[in-house]
Amino acid sequence: MFSRRELLKSIGALTAGVGVAAVSRAALAGIPEVVSQHSPDTMAPLLPASGRPYNPVVTLNGWTLPWRMNNGVKEFHLVAEPVVREIAPGMKAHLWGYNGQSPGPTIEVVEGDRVRIFVTNKLPEHTSIHWHGQRLPNGMDGVAGLNQPAIPVGKTYVYEFIARRPGTFMYHPHADEMVQMAMGMMGFWVTHPKDAHPHIEEVDRDFVFLLNAYDIEPGAYTPKIMTMLDFNLWTFNSRAFPGIDPLVVRKNDKVRIRVGNLTMTNHPIHLHGHEFTVTGTDGGPTPPGSRWPEVTTDIAVGQMRQIEFIADEVGDWAFHCHKSHHTMNAMGHDVPTMIGVDHRGITKKIQTLVPDYMVMGERGMADMAEMTMPLPDNTLPMMTGDGPFGSVEMGGMFSVLKVREDQAPNDYSDPGWFKHPEGTVAREWTGDIAKPKRSKEHGGQLMPLEQPQAKELEVKVRKPQTHNGHK
Ligand SMILES: [Cu+2]
């Protein structure tokens, strides 16, 4: 068994910045001490100091929960509690989470580990934890009322099971679920294979994050909990761009990204510059014969996906949800399309009544990224993020895969912006536009240089003759 001092030493050495919270010794005697994290920075991977070795994951803007070994059992201690989460610099949210953060810490174990998790409830209402995707005894599945009584306020419950299959999992409450998930209660779980597995490859970098969404009115701090679909903050691990750390890798690294979706809609996650394959789902690793290359994979509600690729193209590659309103922050809603509408006269008139009045979106919305419009306190700009060439005009579920020739193995520090080799950046064309050469040698068919004017184009419109259904 690990002594307390050894445990603290190893935690201190591996995750600088993690503090041990003060807890009542009498109340929690014999239970692993509570380790909390109050920084939204990405913590270095937690190398296993006890138990079987593995290559640990990196939780984007998050951290991994240390454990102690107790007679061969891996013991963890989660505390469900209100937390303050910085969503991005300039905005904090009052959420519920675990051990100081939302999402909670990542739990990492090895296939075959016997795991014991103590859960202390410091929320103002009862809770429970469901271990999403795990094989376990029915009474450990965490559905309050069905598999166990809900954990009352102030009480500590214990869950115990063997991590039977390797893969990517999540944990979240199964008591007052809509409210507690809308408030940010969720976490990641990774079970590494105990031996070489035919469908699980070794990787150099292994990133994990949860997709989450909040409805926080501009200027407010607490999510609206009754929202069903109309969320306005779309986040990776409760962080919105530009608050999401980049995924930093070395050229030719084999990279795995594990994503779980605990929002109320699907997210097509898209990577630039590389093709990946989906190597795992909620149900475990996918057989290699079932995999195909993709650059976008849709992750439905409640699903998990593992994608893998060789990062063989240096650069700063966008990595984001492809629903464009999910790469925007609050305030992007209910704005009518004004493109092509000239407001010059009207604006002046309204400004005599409302001096700060501005019109948005007359030439598209790009102006908004650079606008120095006053925002309510604690509100993120809708589209923002300074890049090397100007505003990135993004928010929400957006980050950057930074592939560098000279990034040291296991170094996750931000290398800054990519320095493009001379002549490899799109630029304004100032020369003459050369007439394209067209000949039979270049592609067979001869295309005329001048397009003939479209003659009369006849469009036949056929009206439905026997349609009298709708009123
Ligand atoms: Cu999305």
C-alpha cells in the first residue's frame, strides 16, 4: 500500500499546481484524500506511479485524478460540488463539477484493475454517478432509484468494480440528470489495455475531451438549466475558443484523440490537413477491417469516438466542430441576415435616439470579430481569437493542432504560431492573369477560351396538377 507521504510526493512531482483540499479528517477517515484542481490549464499527463504501466492521456484544459493503491485496489475520491470554471479568459461560469473543476478529473485505469471510487456529495441536492459504457455489477451502474438510492447531500457513497474492458468511457450523474449535466457534471474515463491488444495501437500523444454546452445569458454566470436545445456556449471540456489549449504534437507522431459528447445535439468534428480513422467507439476498439479514412466524424449525443492519425504535415491546423454556430460564442443568435442591406440612412436616424446603436452584418459578420463594441461583463465576444494574420473569427468548439518538426517528445508546451516557409502562404495576386493553356495534350478535351453567351435557356416548370392536400 502506498503511504500518504509517498502519494503526496508523487502527486506533487507529477502534477505541479494540484492542491490537497482541507477536509474533515474525522468525517473522511480511511478514505483517500481529496485532490482538487483550481486551474483550467492542461496538466501534464499523470505517469502511473503505482499499478501497471501505461502511456497516459492528456486532458485538454483538464487533469487526471491521482489514486492510491489499497491492498491491490485502485482507490479514487470524487467530490461533487459547485465550482467556478473559467470558460475562456474574460468569462467565468458558476457550474457544478467534481474536485474543483467542470468537467471533473479524468480517471485512468488498466483493464483488469479493481477500482473503488468514493463519491462525496457537496451539492445542494442529491446525486449519483453513472459509469457510462462500463461492464459492471448492476448495483454499481449509478441510476438513482433504479440501481441505488441517490447519494444524499453531505454523504459519501462508494462504487467498486473491475474495469473489465479497455476503451474510452465517461461518467456523469444519473439523478436530476438534466439539471446536473446542464450545470457541467461529467468526466472522462480511460481504461488502457493490460497487454498488447490486436485492435489498440500504441500512440505518441493521446488527447481526451468532452463536448459540453451551456446556456449562459451574456453578463450572467450561471447556466439556465431548463434549456433543451438552444444552448449558446459550445465547449471542449467547458472551455470555449480562444480558451481551448492547442493540441501540440511532434511531426510524425501517432496521435489519438478521444471525444465524448454529453451535449444535447450531435457534433461533426473536423480536422484540417490530415485524414484520420475512427479506431474506437462507445463499445470499444473497432476491428481494423471496419475502418475508413475521414476528415470529419459525427459524434452523436451520448457517444464516444476515438480518432487516430499520423501527424505528418507541419503547421497550425484547425480542429473544430463543423456546425458553424458551434464555433461562435453567445450573442450570435437572433441576428437577422442584413447582408446587402444598406443601413446608412437609418443608422443615423436611430443614433439620434440611441447613441451607441450599431448595425451588425451589413457586409457579412466578419466586422464583428474586430469591433470594439462594449460587451456586458463576463461575456465572450461572439467571434474572436488573434492569429498571426488577424482575427481567427471563431469561438466555441475550436482549437488548433500544432504539428512541429522540433517539438520534443512529451513536450506539450505551446510552440507559438507556425512559421511558414517562404512562398507557401496564400497572398494577393498583383500580376497579370495568364490565359490558361488548353490543348489536347492537357486533358484531352478542348475547352473554348471564351464561354459562349448563354443563349435562351428554356426552363420548363411543371406544376403539380392534382395536389390539393395542404391547407
Ligand atoms: Cu457542434
